[in-house]
Amino acid sequence: MAADRQKRIRRQQYTAQFYRGNRAAFCITLVEALFTSAVNLIISWDLQQMYDSISGTPGARTFPALLLITAGIIALVVVLQLIRYFTKPRFMEKAMRQYKEYAFSKLTQKSIASFQSEPTANYLSAFSNDANSIESGYLENYFRILQNYVMFVGAMAMMLLYSPVMTAVACAFFILPISASLLTGKRVEKAERTVSDRNGVFTAALKDSLSGFSVMKSFKAEDALRRLFGESSRSVEQAKCKKRKLQEIIELFSAFAGLTAQLGTFLTGIWFSMRGLPITPGMLIVFLDLSGLVILPIRELPQMIATRKASAGLIDKLADALERNVRDEGEQISGQLAQGIELKDVSFGYSEDNLTLHNINAVFEAGKAYAIVGASGSGKSTLLNLLMASHSSYSGAVCYDGHELRDIASDSLYEMASMIQQNVFVFNASICDNITMFRDFPKEEIDSAIRRSGLSEVLEARGESCLCGENGANLSGGERQRISIARSLLRRSSVLLVDEATAALDTQTAYQVFSSILDLEDITRIVVTHTLEETMLKRFDTILVLKNGRITERGSFEELMRRKEYFYSLYTVSQE
């Protein structure tokens, strides 16, 4: 019960976004939906009056009166359609925009560690396919459900006023469509959830296919990738096909049941009329029309309610994912590293039985430059990721100025430290926007970051308004790395972590990027590098050498070369 209550409260936080600052448009659209249902009932009454007038039934309205009533109905329909035109699209647009923005703001509150542990394809699906289902199944259906309820109640009330006996006969016929709807309604919810789950798998496959395009071409794996893509695409389309078939079966059964009920009521009315009961031709027509207005909700309401429930389940699904692994609490620390970073007996593994790092002990003093070197798979990148709190399941302690990393608030850590990776993400915006990340900074600070990161010449050559292209396609690898450096400088990061930033760069560009990093002052720089170049390595205060997840050596370049141990072997081999 407590879990269900918590789920309802969490869902309300998300559904409240539909109506925030949007209640006027919602209420007007709601009133329009109610009046539209009422107009359908008035049209049925108007038809009855017309048929009774044609058949000469005593007391029927005159033609001028009917003309005036019909004109009024048409005018009302036009007014209602205009109201819907101005209010409903506005409500829907704002509702979905606020819902997605709220959900995305929740997503941005996750730490790097929690986000990296989750499949991003689920979020891609939630913000695209699932959002579309919520728009149609949750919001659109709300108005349609209300309209159907009003039509059902109003039509039943009118039928009772016309003839209780005929109403009783109609209710007997309504059992068939009611049974059809109740038996099939819940299956729609299950089908909707299956489509959502398989859409997530398909999105993941599509993302992998696009991200790994170059690898696919290099290894001539087109056939294998097409097969994997085809399997995931086939799976989601089969789920959609089953859902459509279910809807068609429901529609077919409901149409048959509804038609049987409608015509059966009409034929029964004819039989009553032939037996002398006071049933006019207009009354028969209105019962035919009203029974249709009753059967329509009977056919559609269970499906609509099931679809809305399924859509609400999609909201719960996203809310659960967004609320999971979010650490709201944590210690706030200074944004500037005063003393240093210390690792005490740190061990870590991606699985419990296979450690990547073993008993790491190291001290990184504030303001100094450190290089971490070692063979591939020695744990260099893992160590750097731990310093950015990418994983919290390590043993031992990682301390920033004496504060254990697991106890530091994520926003406080990101204020102090930033990371430059081999693949720098660049938005298709100007270089300045990519440096500022679309935030406002004083011009002198931006200019300083540009100058210190070595981007001045690039901006002069390309211009400030030049777009970088999708993921920086219009920039070189070195230019993207400099943007990453400038971002860290503008944020005034006290700690700069660099993970194989020059791995994909040519020698000259790598040298320039390294120089830009090492020229930075009053910043603690910890650089993972595979490039063992003497001039660069001599500029580091300390070099840490990793082998099989352990620090085997540490010292300056000259000290390590004099020892002629593992580092000496690595360096010698790299020069051949």
C-alpha cells in the first residue's frame, strides 16, 4: 500500500506539469468537449422533431421553427469548433512541452555514475515514442472519455423520457457490446506496454548502429549489423502488428455487437408501433440515433480507459527511471582544491570477482601536474573515472581535501573538477556557445579561456558565428580538444582530468594540446596518456606507472629512467 501511494504521489508530480499555468486552456477545452456532447444529443432531438413533422404527428413543430433550431445548432457547432481550434492545440502543446522539460530536468539531476549505469535508449524511447503515446492515450483520451460519459448518460436519460419500455428493451440489447468491451479492454494495456518495451530495444539497436558505423565499415560487418537491426525492427513492428490486430478484432466485435443492438432496438420499436403502442416515426429515429450514442461509449470507453491506464504506466515507467539512483544529499565543499586528492587502499572491479584496480595509494597535490601511464588494460581510465565519481562501489577511500568522495554532493564535485576525454562532444552551434555551454559569462573571462586554450587563431580564421557541425564535424580533433579545455577554464575548474585526449590526434596536434594543458597555472592536472614523448613527460611533476591495476612506480621522468624498471621498458619500446 505504501509503495502504491508513493507511486501515485510521484505520478502526480509529473502529471501536474500538464496543467501548470495551463488550467485556463484546459478548462475551456473541457467545457467545449461537454457542450459538443450535448450538441450531439440536441441533434438527435432535432431529427426526431423533423421526422414527426414530415409524418404529420400531432404537436410537431412547424418548418420555420425547425429551420431556426437547425440554424442555431449549426451556429453552435461552428462556435465550438472555433473554441477548440484556439484552445485545445495550445493546451496540448504547453502540456507536453512542460512534461518533457520537467522530466528532462530530472534527468539532468543524475550524477555521471548513475547515468552511465543506465541504458540511454530507454530515455530516447521515453521522450519520443512514449511521449507520443502519452499525448494521445492520456491527454487526448481524457476529453474523449468525458465526451463519451456525457453522451452515454445524456442519451440514456433522453431514452427514458421518450419511452421507459423501449429503453428497457435497448438495455437488454446493450449487454452484448458491454460484454465485448469488458472482455477485450485490458488486453490493450498489455499490448501498449509491450510496444513501449520493444521500442526501447529498437532505439538501442538504432543508436548502436549509428554510433558504430565506422567500426562496421572497417570490419565489413554490414550484413551482421543489418541482421541485428532487422531483428530489433521486426520485433517492435510485430508488437505493433499484434496491437493493431487486437484493436481491429475489438473494433469488429464491437461494431457487430453495436449494430445488432441498434437495429434490434429499432426493429423492436417497429413491432411495438404495429401493436398500437404510442411510438411515432420520429421516436423510432431518435431511438436509433440515441442507441448509437449509447453504444459508442460502450464500445470505446473500456479501450480508452485501458489505453489511458497504459499511458499512465508509461509515465510511471519514466518517473521510476528518473528517480532511481539520484543522490539528492551530499556534502557541499569548496570549489577550489586547497590541499589535494588522496587515494587510500582503493580497489575496484566492474564485477566482484574480477578487480581492475588493486590497493591504489596516491596523493595528487593541488596545483601540480601528474601523468598516469601504463599498458592498455592496466586501469588508467578506470582510475580517472573513479576520481569523477563514475563508480561508488570501490573499497578504500578517495578524498578531496580530506572529504570522502562518496559523501560529496555531485554538483559540488562537478564545480571543482572537470574531465576532458578522447571524444569531446560538440553541439552544432558556434565555438563560443560550445565553450560557454549556452550560459552567460563576462566577455573578459570568455576571451581569457579562448586565449589560454589556444583557440584565438581558430576563431580569427573561422569567425565567431561559424557553426561547428553535428558533433563537431566541421572542426579538427585538436580544435575539439581545445574547446573542452576552454570549457574547463571558463568554469574555473580547480581539477582537470584528461583521459587519452590526444589518442586520435597527429603528433604535432597532440603536442600542441598537451602544451595547452601543461601551460595552465594553479590547476591540478591529472593526465592519462599513451604518448610517451620525452619533452612532454619531463614537464609533469610526477609520473605514476600502472601495471595490472597496481601502481608499480612513481617519480619524475629522469628518476624513472634512471631506475630502468617497467617504465623504462615502456618508454624504450615506444621509441622503436
